[in-house]
Amino acid sequence: MTDVNALETEILAAIDAAADEAALEAVRVGALGKKGTISEKMKTLGGMSAEERQVMGPALNGLKSAVTDAIAARRQVLKRAAIEERLKTETVDVTLPVRASPAEAGRIHPISQVVDEITAIFSDMGFAIAEGPDIETDYYNFTALNFPEGHPAREMHDTFFFNEKEEGERMLLRTHTSPVQIRTMENQKPPIRIVIPGKTYRCDSDATHSPMFHQLEGLVIDKSANVANLKWVLEEFCKSFFEVDQLKMRFRPSFFPFTEPSLEVDIQCDRSGTEVKFGEGGDWMEILGCGMVHPNVLRLSGLDPDVYQGFAWGIGIDRIAMLKYGMPDLRAFFDADARWIAHYGFRPLDIPTLFGGLSS
Ligand code: DAH
């Protein structure tokens, strides 16, 4: 019996001393495993006299269950301690800044940003977006827009022509987005309210001209569209785009073959500081051309000028982007310099909306 007591004391001490679950398992195998100390003792019961067995049987069973219980209790303690330990080493500092996602590393080009801003503004005014091909025919780029054959205005466009086809026709890179006016009028019945953002091409290159550049054309056709409507649309657009409450505009007479009357628009600005400010100051800056659609253009597009009338305008997107975001050299737009885009580009998830802010 003293044997059994001594064994119990020894095993319980080992259980208490087990520092982790692996050590505890070793103690369990050493006591209760096939060749464990308790199991070995159990095996001796068969060789005992009946009286001896009556004493030793319950004593060994008592020992076995005491050890089993002690192991289970110790296991619980060790499990909890292991969890505590993990929690201590795996803490998360929720005050650390969020790691930037790969999408955050990219930047939206200012041209894409400004096109998104412009389309947000005109969509809000009820305009649809239209598009047309970059490679045009002479008819859509010039003739249908009332440029007579041999008219000097054709030369002013510094057109890139393709080689002549066999029948003698020459395709060209469109010099403006105006041909899409014609394509739209041919395919849609008035009322028409569209804006046309797109690439345009002219053989010209310096700090403010690039052979490929971008324009935004606008066209409104219905039975009553007039110059007052035109002025209102452009004024609302300029205020929204430049994000100012007030903006004076100046309309000067001009000439475009496809409009009559034709106007050029200057906006009020302040050029006294290093940066141009809009909506204040005593300076003017030209930003777009516009006018009432010429009756010949309506006629050539299949509309009766005695029934329909409308207005149109064309803005240089690159130019207003440069003005709004203070970018001095247009050529940098197309240099694909990662440092430039990192500086002037826009965060990809900041999509311009009128309610969320265009450029914030
Ligand atoms: N297409 C003209 C250009 O590229 C710009 C323009 C002026 C467009 C007046 C228009 C307009 O629609 O009415 O110089």
C-alpha cells in the first residue's frame, strides 16, 4: 500500500511539474500507457492471493482514476496558458495605419481625371456621351462641317493625312471632335444633347501644343435652343469645373465655318500671382470656341434648318486640365514619366462626382 501511495505522490508531482502538453503526455504514457508504471502494477493483480487482490484492486483503480483526473485538470490549465501566451505574442496594434493596397499605388492620369470630371458635370445637366472614330474621312472632318473645298480654314488645321487610297480618297486623323456632331445628327432624332470627349490630332508641337491632344465637343439640337441657353450651359460648366461660385465670362465674335454666329469665350482670372486663379481678378483667358450650328451643317446632316436649330462648342481638355491643376508643360502629359504621374496623378478610388467633390 505504501508503494501505491508513493507512486501516486510521484506521478502527481510529475503531472504538476509538466510545463507543456507534450511533457504532460509523456507523464501520461509513463503511468497509464501499455508499459506505464500503473499498468504494470495492474498486471500483477492476477498473481495475487484473493485477499491481497481485494485490497490492491481498489487501491490501484483509485490510483488510476486519481491520475487520470489530475492529467485532465492539468491539461486544461496548460491549454489555457498556451492560449494566453499566443494572445500576448499575436496582439494587433489597431492604431497602426492601414497598409496601402496595390490599387493605391497606381495613379489616374490628369486627362482621364478631367474627362471624368467633365462628364460628371454634363451628365448632371442631362447630356449623353457620344464618341466617334479617330480616323476620319475628309467629308466628316471638313466638308460636312461647311469647310468649302480649298478654304483656308482647312489649312489651319495642320492635318495628318494617310496615303491616298486607289480611288483617290484620303483618310485623315481627325483634327477636332466636331465630326462626331455630324455622325450623331445623322443617327439620332432631335432633341439631341451630347458631349463628345476624345483624342484629336494636328501636326504641331511645343509647350502648349501636342500632335495628339484632347477635345470636348458639345452639341444641343432642338426647336428652340438659343444663344442664351448656350451661355448658361457654358457658365454653369465653368463654375462647376473650376469649383468657384462666381465666374465672369466674356463672349467675343469669332469665325468657325460650322457655326453662325461664332463666338470665343474668355473667363475671368487673376494672373498676378505665380498661379492663375479663376473667378476673380481683372485678367481674361480664352478657353473655348462655340456658336449656333450653321444651317448648312444641319442640312448636310439631314435636318431641316427651318425646323431645328442648336448650338455647339469645343474645349481643349488638355488646356483646361493644365489651368485647373497648374501643370505648366503639356508635353509632360505624354512623356510617361512615373515621377510626373506620381505628383500630378489622382488616386484611383477618388472618383469625381458632383456630390462628393470633383477634385477633392
Ligand atoms: N472644332 C473647333 C476647333 O477645333 C472648336 C469648336 C469651335 C467646336 C466652335 C465647336 C464650335 O463645336 O461650335 O478649333
